[in-house]
Amino acid sequence: MKTTLNILLVLAAVYLVGCDEPVDNRINMDDEVRSDTLASNYVTRPIGDAFSALIGESIDIKRVATRTTEAGFMEVYVQGYNRAPSVKRFEYRVEWLDSQGLMLETTTSTWLPVSAKGKSTFQFKAIAPTRNAVDFRINTRKEVK
């Protein structure tokens, strides 16, 4: 009984250590993008998350940088790392925000694909379609086929 409890405590500690806080809270990494090794229903998801964290299969955002181009448009640069041994494909969409935090209506806010090779870094960037954009939000989802 004591051995089982110790094993569960070690697994919980490993899981919690593997749960990194996001680098930038403006980027929302969908659970299916982070790790999709087991079915994503509410019964098996905690087991899948623990196993995935234990073996290190996830997409991590390592760096988010912004700048203003010479023309006055906001540019966002995102760099991440795929800890899984296999290629992970997902999509992202940028929502541009004005100075009051309201989303700007644009035709360029579409889902765009990203392919991250196994055990390697990936990156993507986006440029605001209007000079009124002063902030952003990025959402991700598992690639839709």
C-alpha cells in the first residue's frame, strides 16, 4: 500500500512539474494541440495528460515577441518547441485588438496551418492588417482535415 502511494505521489509530482505556465497568456494552446496521445474525453483526459507529461509529449511556446514595422503595423513572432518525437500539425488564428481591447473585424483572421517536426523548434509570425491593432490574441486548435 505504501509503495503504491509513493508511486502515485511521484507520478503526481512529475505531472505537476511538467505543467508549465504559458509564456504569454495571450496565446491559448488548445488541449488537443498540447497533447493528443489518448482520447480527449473527460474520463481519459487526466490519464492522458499525466502520461503525456511523464514522457514529455507536448507543444510548448518558448518565446513571444512583438514589434512595430516601419510602416506602423504590429508584428507578432511566436517560437515554440515540439517535445513529441513525431510531427505535430495544428492551426492558429490571430485576433487583433484595438487600444480598448476590442477585437478588430478583419478578413485576415483565418485559421492557418503549422507543422512542427518532432523534437524541434517551430516558429510563425503574423502582421496586423491595420495600424489600429495594438494587441493580439492567438488561438490554436488541432488541424482540421
